[in-house]
Amino acid sequence: MIRWNNDYNHGAHPAILAALEQTNETGYGGYGLDEWCRKASEKIQSYLGRTDVDIHFLTGGTQANFTVISAALRPFQSVISADTGHINSHETGAVEHCGHKIHALKATDGKISAEQIRKEALLFAQSGTKEHITQPKLVYLSFPTEYGTIYSRQELTDIRSVCDEYNLYLMVDGARLGYGLGASTCDITLDDLASLTDVFYIGGTKCGALFGEAVVIRNDDLKDNFRSYIKQNGGMLAKGWLLGLQFYTLFHNDLYFRITRKADEDAMKLKAAFHAKGIPFYLENPTNQQFVLLTEEQMASLGQNHVFEYQFPVKPDRHCVRFCTSWSTKPEELDALIRHIEAL
Amino acid sequence: MIRWNNDYNHGAHPAILAALEQTNETGYGGYGLDEWCRKASEKIQSYLGRTDVDIHFLTGGTQANFTVISAALRPFQSVISADTGHINSHETGAVEHCGHKIHALKATDGKISAEQIRKEALLFAQSGTKEHITQPKLVYLSFPTEYGTIYSRQELTDIRSVCDEYNLYLMVDGARLGYGLGASTCDITLDDLASLTDVFYIGGTKCGALFGEAVVIRNDDLKDNFRSYIKQNGGMLAKGWLLGLQFYTLFHNDLYFRITRKADEDAMKLKAAFHAKGIPFYLENPTNQQFVLLTEEQMASLGQNHVFEYQFPVKPDRHCVRFCTSWSTKPEELDALIRHIEAL
Amino acid sequence: MIRWNNDYNHGAHPAILAALEQTNETGYGGYGLDEWCRKASEKIQSYLGRTDVDIHFLTGGTQANFTVISAALRPFQSVISADTGHINSHETGAVEHCGHKIHALKATDGKISAEQIRKEALLFAQSGTKEHITQPKLVYLSFPTEYGTIYSRQELTDIRSVCDEYNLYLMVDGARLGYGLGASTCDITLDDLASLTDVFYIGGTKCGALFGEAVVIRNDDLKDNFRSYIKQNGGMLAKGWLLGLQFYTLFHNDLYFRITRKADEDAMKLKAAFHAKGIPFYLENPTNQQFVLLTEEQMASLGQNHVFEYQFPVKPDRHCVRFCTSWSTKPEELDALIRHIEAL
Amino acid sequence: MIRWNNDYNHGAHPAILAALEQTNETGYGGYGLDEWCRKASEKIQSYLGRTDVDIHFLTGGTQANFTVISAALRPFQSVISADTGHINSHETGAVEHCGHKIHALKATDGKISAEQIRKEALLFAQSGTKEHITQPKLVYLSFPTEYGTIYSRQELTDIRSVCDEYNLYLMVDGARLGYGLGASTCDITLDDLASLTDVFYIGGTKCGALFGEAVVIRNDDLKDNFRSYIKQNGGMLAKGWLLGLQFYTLFHNDLYFRITRKADEDAMKLKAAFHAKGIPFYLENPTNQQFVLLTEEQMASLGQNHVFEYQFPVKPDRHCVRFCTSWSTKPEELDALIRHIEAL
């Protein structure tokens, strides 16, 4: 069985295991105050072309999301998100557990627009009884989205303008950032994200690391005491250098970008195979997650050799399922899947 | 200027002030452990025809809502509510501040249906990854709703069935309960509410009291340590007998029911006057809040003598505004308003 | 039976009931946006000799405490309090429920010293791993304390200095403020409190009102969006003018000061009677709560006619009990108690 | 420089890195639903001699602590802990951030006694106003403590009795569990802990793993929906098998016990060397953390080759510092340190 069900079913890129081996005999300072975290920060800053950002390494995405939001918001403030956003749909209410309401906007293919955000911000701005409602203060986007789509430079610029106009923070969840930046149609780069957002994170867990996310904070207001928030929310790894070392390795010689771009290319081959077969998609996207609509017969056939993730039934007689490529996809695995698609 | 903008712009029914006068020289035990709270509980229980309910007196509706929800839910559990529900739209995110997500269902005239609730409950029940989402555990309804509509016995019975099927608590916010029960089309009584719900409250603030809400808990699971929740959430009045005394007075000789039914009758006269003038309504309802669609000219004209509450613009050239009658509405005030409507 | 068990066992000063009667036919704006709240604020400001303070009216002390603390602190910040402080010992963990640790310092007669506060602040200031501990940010004092003692001007000035040195907010819980300011040994005035603290509140519930506390915010950092915090925490009374009206009445013609000073004088007569009888005290204080050490026999004897509050046993054969005078104490009640003490 | 400052300054036991290498080409299910987590659970259960425990793998100790406490307590309930307990002193108020008060009892050498716990439980049990205070519901102990001491079987049995008497949960933080069980004076075994406690965890981070703690839940009341709590609190590793694999490796062939016992033996040699030199200790303990009192001169001398952790000054002229041995201590490092001590 070959696993396509998600992009976090394999350990780590071999370069990371090698780095762990090479440093295993060395002692380091605790809690992220070590040379590898420092080096990884500098390396990432060099990609961003700026040193005015704070970079912190956390163990996972849910934690990164609620820790940033906890640090950014006061109790009466709230978050604007797509209804399909990970914080709204897959994190067991962690943001609300921290005390904050999410204004869930109806997403289109996983995305929300500047106009939708403006409309929500206006509801508050024009309210005559502001103390009876929460104040939207942070816009949360995923890049790529949970449906594999990406925002264009223009879309992000428009959203940034609305954020500036209504004094909102812009946060980007980049759990799959590499797959977004690596997409053939992507017209932004890593440093653009630092310029356009107040805070974002670079996903490691799904992009070649054993685990870990690098939170990049540009807005000075969000930098203050961030390490206290990490510790209080349980995200401070005792052996923090394990995270720094992984990110240093990923950003050495563009490894992060190479392995995720390759996964996107694999996904496009997969997409082409389904297309060639006339199999419809739930939506089209240029990244590593592909949402196809299979019949039960097709599911049964492919399911003999491949693991994919069931999403939901689609009338009248199809089912949306997800196939993910990743940094760990092997050529022979892709070939096998394509052959099986062709044989449907 | 005559105030129709809300139903909480006057002090209290004279009987309540009289009761305060008569007891002012007497000393009582603190924190709701006094004879008036006991008597008021017994009086309300006699209306319910049952003694197996716990009754607590809190100072206001927002507090009653989040205190009950805090007590009822564990951290990973969530609330199902109409999007127009008070907890979702007018309480500054108090429920989320307590850590709980609200599943806001699209309301129709302020109401949600058993079918909508079942659908939401099913999303969780059928989920294969329950630990990644919150568990809906409590259904919150308002009776009457924020738009003055009321649920029928059949609708409540259907909702109760869904709650039983999916093991959900049913909570009714009765901030305006009297106006709901007093409606000519209402086919339930106070004791029905105790039977159909796990917990509900009888609004005092908007129904003749200076302030206060009586929380009625039927489900034994929700009774445990409720006084600790009241105290922790700031809702335990030191001079608790002030609340007990007010509710005793309101439920003595049906006062509560008489004054709210009268307000509904006044509202129907008001409605008839607008109808007679051909003025449209945002929606039709049988209770004390009437939502009419006025032109700017009509607003200006009525605004010379009357205060009403602006809601929102309605295309192309009308505005939804709210007129509330209440226990404090005087015949001459109603006459004046009707005359001004007729003169439009 | 005459109640001395606490200072909140009677309704309100007659002037307050009269004011409620006089305004009962008038309609007012909701949620504290009304003329009585405005007038009461201006009246209190005139006593403070300054208009640069925001004044908000809340329903009770627990609520005032946690609402102010919620508004003042970020999640990683904590409170310094006497271990006997009300927030630490009688509010069901409401401050921790809001997410904040209390550093409980060992009190002496209910008080903590500038030196103790400095020592606690230093623990953080000198810590090399600040992100692993909470940052003390607010000092909470009660005036008078839960044991009826009061801080001198010098003590408060010293505490203020420490607060300035370590960038701490100073908050005073004035649930019994009148009884503190009315004490014969008190060397501060109401306006001193506004100058020395960042925020404090003037207790109404225990000082002549039916209920209510007036929160006075001097520090601009704490003013921002405070009404949102009140609403979110359930402390915003729909009929807010009921609070404004009560405080206006209390501060009209010094009523607040006269009735609480009188209660202190009564307490001193009570104290003298116990002293004359050679009955020891748990501690000496100049305010309305007196903590005496009675034998079981004395408790039984006085208990025939008087209600007092049991505190705890004191070795070898005595029991600490509390007698409270208040604004509602009648001369004949005091006489009766003194006669009974003399007859012990 | 040789690091003795803590027991988490090296990566992982080589067997763990080898296991990561061997499994790196294999795909696994996510979020702890995989064969390694299952195998590790079974392996640990075999050590416990029981299968009626749930075992979950979390990324770190702070997270394990507040996640368990969040799951165990209702909002009005609180925790009893030593004042030196990790949750009270080194976790940035994470427990209070989750809404729960900690009753911090004065520790003796890091430990609290059954008698102290009973006294605290009695305060609540005997209170006449329980709704005004929090209900202690969980006792938190560290084994070994933050000062390296361990509870005897008798002490734990006594504490268990108090917990049974007052209906309290008993939780043991075993971040350094191996070092406690490996102590020459330890008279309990791993399975005793499962019998004596309601929940405890087996520390991996400080005992040979890269990271991770295994939470063992015996009490059925605490098992319910625990995975939801893990996810909501950010502790659910996407690649959960990385944790299962590490614990499987540690519990294969007693590795966990062998490497921690060895570290304790090393610590005893270290202790003997200081003793032989007449250097006093802050306290005596049988585990891997040794707290010695050095002069400034001795600190300077040892500091040339060794890193140790400064604790606090001790009058008149000494300083408490911590030396930790660990699973990663090498014989030549220990020899070097002992030689340098002898040369002081």
C-alpha cells in the first residue's frame, strides 16, 4: 500500500536525520537558546532579506496558531477566518478555548476575499454599540489553503490594504508553505510574505522535517514577550535546537524549496493522469493536495494499492477524496499510481 | 419623547418598589440564602407543577447565559445557536471568552429548526476524527427570539427529540419569556418549558423587575455546584434577597403574566396601526417587539415624539426600526403613537 | 435577633429608595449611557478634584475585581495580593478562572508591605529565565482590608513607589471604602486614592446602596475598551441608571461619608464595650468590622439575641467571631448589644 | 566545556536515532493512531502488569501537566501542589492560564506530606461557604521532585489514603521518572505508580528520548475524550509514531531503566567526591540532580571546564548550584569532573 492520504506520513528528509546524527554527541543550551536556532533564524532572515523579524520554532501547527493568536489579541478581540480555515474546522476549538471568537467567512475554494474581510470589519466599525460585540483584530489565512489553492500577489495585497485600513493584523498559516511557494502559478516569494503579513509561519512538519514550524514575526507589537506565550501554551521544546537544526538543514542550499516544488510537480502529473481519464475534480489547484471525485468503483479499484483520504460524498454518485504528494513521494510510487489511474 | 426603543428603559413595576420599601428595615442572610429566594423558588415551582428543579437568581442575561454554559460544558464541547442568537451577536463573545465555540446556524426569522440542529449534530456524530473538532453539546434557543418570534409546541418537541437523540442539552434564554408566553399564538406554558428543556431562565429585567433572571435547572447533571459557578462568574448578588423578593412579587397573583400579556396586546394594536397605514414589516411576530420598515420621511416624522431603535437599512429606500412595548407602556403613550402613525 | 454578621444584610439607605421611587416613571437610555451615570461620575469627580478619570458602575465586588484584572493584564502576567485578600480567598478562584496567577503574600493583620511587594517583584526582575515564570504586573490591596485594618498614607506611598519602580499597576478594592475613609485614624482622603492608585473602586453594596460598585480608572492604559470588558464579563446592567442614581444619591451632600463614619463610631463603642469587659480581640482595627475572641459561653449568651459571624477557633478555648456595624445599624440595636456585652 | 547544567542538553540515546533511521522509509497513520504508539502502549502496559490504563504520548512536560489538569478539573476546582512544584514555579502560570488555582503548600526538600494535603483538603471540607472558594480536586506531585528527592512507598500510600478520603485525584509528574525509580533508596516500581495514582507520566525528554512524555491514565473518569484535550491544547503530534517509536525503543530490554540507573550511580560518585572535599549540599538526594553549596572561588575553578546551573545565593558566602548527570554522561566526563573536584 502506498500512502497518499496526507503529507505527514513519513519521518524526515534524510539530510535531517543525518544532521541529528552528527550533532547527537554535542550538548546545547535549552529552550531554543542555542546556536542552531540562532543559525536557522539567520538563514531564514537571509531568505527574507531582512533582519527585523523575530523567528521562533514551535512543535506544531495548532500550537503555532493559538499561541500567535493568544499573544496578538486582547480578550474582546476576535479573528476573521475562512470557514474552511484550519483554526475553524480542525483544531478542536483551540482558538475559542483561548477565549476568542472566530468570524467564519464563507470560503470559495478555501479562500476569502478582501471584500469579504472589509464587509466583516465594517460591521464592527459602523456599529453603534461596539461594546456588545467583539472587535475583529486579526485576519487568518492559510497559504496554501486547506483545499490546496493559493492567493495571488494581487489578492494578498488587497487583503493587506483592508487590514491597514481597519487596523487588523494579517497572519498566514503556512503549514504547507513550501507547496504554495513551489506552485507553478505562484507569483509571490517568501520575502513577500514577510512584507505583506504581520506574522506567518513556515511549516516544517509537512515539508520535510520530523516536526516543527518556524513562526516569523514582523510586526513589533507582536514580538513582545512571545517566548512567555510559547512556554505558557506548552510549545517550548526543552531541546529547542532539534527544531533549529531541522530548519537550518531545510534552508541550507534551498532544500526546503526543492523538495516541495518537486512534490507540486508530482501532483501536477497526478492531476494530468486523472484529467486524461476524464475524472472530475472537486476544485482545481496547483499544489500537492488534489481533490478528485471518484465513483465507488474507482475508489475500490485504487484502494487496492493506494491509501487516500475520504472527504465527503458528492451527488449523485461520486465521492471527494484527497491524494497528497509530498517531499517523500518516490518516482516509482507516482508511476504506480498513474498506471493504476490509467487502468481504471 | 416617548421611549419605544427597548423594553428595559423604566425602573420596576410599582409592586416591586413597594416590596423593597416594606422589607428595607429587615435584615436577611446573604448570597441568595434567604427566605425570599426560598419563597420565590417555591412560588415558581408551583407554577411549574414540580419541585425537582433548582432555581437560582442572577443579575442579568449575559451572565445567566455564560454561567449556565460554563457549568454545562467541558472544554472540548460547543454550543449550537441561531446566528441571530443573543450569545452569538450581542454579548461580546462571552461564550467564547469562557472557552466554547458557537456553531451559528442561519436563522429564519430568528429561529432555527430541529432539522438544522440534527444536521449540525450529525457532522460530529459521523466524523471519523472527532478529536479534531468540538463536540456540540448544548442547543441554545431564545424564547421569544431576538426578532420577537416564538417556537410552537411542535417545534420545541421536535428540537427536544433531536437533543435526546444526540445527547444534547436544551437551554432556553427567556430574557423576554413573559412576552413569549403572553402571545396570543403561543401554545405552550411555563411548565412546558421546564419539561422540554434541561435549563431555561425567566427574564425579570425586561419583564417588570429592576433587574434579575431566574435560572430554572431541571437536568440533574446541571445542578451540581451551580452556586460555585455563579460566584466564580460574578453573578452572585450579596443581597440576594433583592432578587428573590422581586421574583416573588412578580409571580404573586400572576403579575408577571398579566403585565407581559398586556404589553403583547399593546404591540398588536401598534402592529395593526402600521398595517392599516400599509407600512410593511421586516417580519411578523406576536410579541412586544415590532420590526417595521419605515421611509426616512416616516422616521423623521415619528422621531419628533418617539424614540425607537434603528436596526439596518433595507433596500431600496426603507429602514428597519424596532418599536417595543413593555410592562411600563401607558395607554396614553400607546394612543399617542397610534395617532402619529395614522397621521403619517 | 439583631444581625451583626455582615454589613450587607439590609436593603438601602432610605434616600436611595426615595430616588428610585421618584425616577420610576421616567425612561432612560440603557447600559450605563444615561444621565444618572453621567451625573454620578461628575459628582464623584468633584470629590476627586479631577476629571481625568473614567468611572464605571458595576453590580458587585467580585465582578469589579476580575473585570479590572482581565482588562489590565496580558495572559502571562500575574497579580500580587495578600493571602487574605478577597480575590485570593473568597471569590472561587475568579482571577485564576480568567487565566491569571495570584502571588499570595503572607499578610499581617490583612495587610502587605511595600517591602514584601518589592521582594516579589525582584524575584521576577532578577530571574534569568523570565519566560518560565509569570510577570507580576498588578498589586491588589483592599482598603480597608478583610480584617478591617487600613493602610496609612505613608504605607500607600511606599507601595506606590515600589509599583513605579517595577512598573506595576496599583489596584485598590474599596468594597468597604467608606468605612476605611471614615476611620478616626485614617490619614488619606478619596482623592488621595485616585492619585496613589491606577484604579480603585468605591463600594456601594456594603455602604448604603442596594448594590453596586463604582470603578475609578486613572491610568489611561486601563481605560481603553473597558466597557467591552464589563459587557463580556457580565457586569453591564441593562438598566445602568439604577447604579448611577444610587451613587449620585450617596455622593449628594456627603451621605456616603456620613453614614459610614457613623458606623465606624458605632464600631468603636462596640469595641470599647468588649474592652471594658476584658474580652480580647483577634486584632485591633478602627473600622466597622470587629474581630473578638469569645469563649463558648460568651458566644452562647450573646447568640441568644444577636447574629454574628463565626471565623475560626483560637487556642486554647476561644473563638474568633466578627461583629459588623453598618450604615443600617440603629442606636437601639447598638445599645442592646452593649448592654448584653456588659452583662456577660 | 562539559555540560552538567541540566539533563536535556543532548539529543537521544543512539538506539532511538537508529530506530528513526530504520523507519524513515515507511509511512504511518497520523496523530498517534499508528502501530508504534500501539506497540509502545502494550510494552509499557506489560511493565505495569495491567491493560486497564490508557497511554498517550505528548511532546513535553508543561503540556502534559496542563492538558491532564484541564481534562481532570471543572472550572471551580483547583490543584494542590508543592510550592516548588514545576507547575507552580516554572511553567509560566500554564495551569492558571487554563483557569485553575494552585494551592501551593510549603515544600520540605521539594516534597509535601499527606498531613499537609489533608489540612488543605479539610479547609474546603469544613468550610460553610464552599461556593466562595475553589474545591481542591487534584494533588500534583513530582517524582523525583524538582530537588531530586523521592517519595517513599509509605509516603505515597499515605497520600493516596488522603486522596481517597477527600475524593482527590493523585497525579504524578514523572519528567525524571527513570532517575527516581533508579535511585538506590527507591522502594517503589513503575507498576506501583500506576496503582497508587490516578494518572502519571513517564518522562522521555530527560531520560533518553529526543522529546516526549507518556501519560498513563488509570482512573476511568480521566480517560474520557482525552485525545480531544490533547488536540485542543496543541499537544497532538502529527507524526505521532515518532513518540511511540521512541518509547517502544526505551522500554525494549529495559533500556529506560538501565540508562537512568546508571546516571544515578554517576550522581552518587559525584556526590561522594564533593563530600570527600567537605563541600556541603543544599540537600541530600539519591537521584541525578545534585545541589551543592560552592564558594565563589570554587565556582570559578570548576567553571573553567564545566557548565553547571546557578540556583541562588546561600548566606553567608556560598551559592547553591546544580550538577546533573544523565543518560548521556560519559565515563571520561565524570572522571574529569571528579578530578577537578578533588583538586579544589
